[in-house]
Amino acid sequence: ASAFYPAALGQTTLEQWHDLFASNAQAPFFLSQHLAPLLKANQGCIINIIDALAEQANPDFIPYSMAKTALRTLTTALAKALAPEVRVNGISPGAMLWPDGEHQLTEQQKQKILQQIPLQRVGTEWDIARTLYFLVEEAPYITGQDIAVDGGRSLNSVQLHAP
């Protein structure tokens, strides 16, 4: 599990900073380091859950985005460090389920998000589970990759230039 909550510039406490980095970057690093011998001996694999926010500069989630960017870097570095015995990949979920409680979205906010997603829906836990299964069981020649599971939303940030 990882921590996820807004922490904007000028409002982030040291405790929030440590919490966000501890669960999103520090824990995956030390777990990987500790388990590396076992994973190597068993041709294992590591799948890190990154986040589409790692690609976006969201001013409300600065430490979270930074920690997930660190996790993306860890994913590629571990893929190199643990090869050829261990494959390391990441999954970057986009909008998944609608939040409850105090962070609940209005219908207008939901529609704004859906307009940015070519598949016109938010993801589910099954979208992540299927991708996880694929990377673990069906993709023995894939390592060091971060798979966006975001309904195509990340396509909106891709800039194509004519030659």
C-alpha cells in the first residue's frame, strides 16, 4: 500500500513528505534490495505500481508525484541491476474508481476527467489485475517498462511533431 493525498507547495509538512516518500519510494527500494537474492534464485519478477501522476506536474500533489517519479526510476534501474534473472516492470494506473468521502468528486469534475479519457470510463481493479497477470505470466521478454493503464488519457500529453 502506498500513501496518496494532496500536499501542495507551502502546505506540505515534513511528516507528509516522509510519509509519501517512505511508502512510494523507500519501501519498494528496501523490499527489492532485501528480496533480490530470493528473486534471482527463482527467476522472479517485480511489478511496481507507479502512477500516471508521475508524468504530470500537478501542483496539488508535488511530493506524491516526485515519489512516484522516483519509483519509475527505481523500476528501470532495478531492471538493469537484476537482469537477466529478474524482470522489473511498472504499471501506471490513471483514473481508477471514483473517490469517496471528503475527496468525493462532483458530476462536473467526473465529466471533465472522462473527457480526457479516450475510452470514456475510469478504470477498475480488473484493468490493473489483467495487466499485472500479463506482465508476470505472459511477458517473459519485457523488463524495465512502465505500462500506462489509463484508458488512453496519457495520449493527451504526447506531442507529435511533423518531420
